[in-house]
Amino acid sequence: MATSDVGVLIERARVSSGLSQRGLADATGISQSTLSRIISGQRPAKMPEVVQIAHATGHTVAQLTGEGTVADRVQCAARATNDCGMERMREALLHFLELDDYLDDQAIHGTV
């Protein structure tokens, strides 16, 4: 996604959360001038900044980057056993996949 598109999504999140640019800057520790450049598309947002903005606005990183959620991207097939419902299994799988995706975004890779 283009830098300017991410800026638009961040601006929408800021507005929907009721924060001013100054309020978002205060909540994230990112300077207001840097936020302004990110929102206008003049500067790409770094992943740690996107995570801070997501936390401050109550949005997900996927919502701010336009990448879609893990649930939007994953296809799974499973077989339920022991009276476990498929929906519970799917929710558990998505939970672990979202955690794995977040850790990858943070450059924290698992060890074998």
C-alpha cells in the first residue's frame, strides 16, 4: 500500500477516535510534525509508530496499513473431534495466527 494511503487510514482512525493531532502525538510520543508528515504521505510510518497509533486510536495495525486482518487472509480446514465445535477451533487458530503475524511485524521470530 502506498505511503499516502496509509496516511489516509491513520487520519481516519485519528478522527474516529476523537483525537486531535496534538492529542495523538501526546498519546503516542510521536511528534506532531512527524504525524503530520505521515498523514500527508510525505513520510512513511515505521511499524513501531503504526503500533503506537493503533493502540492510541483503538484500531488494529491491519486497519491502519490496509493489509486486512489475518482472518481475511487465512483459509483453513480442520476436523473437529471430542465434541469441539469448528467455530471454537477456528477462533483459537486465528488467535495464534494473529499473534504470529504481530510478532513477525515486530521482527520477533520464533525459534525452533
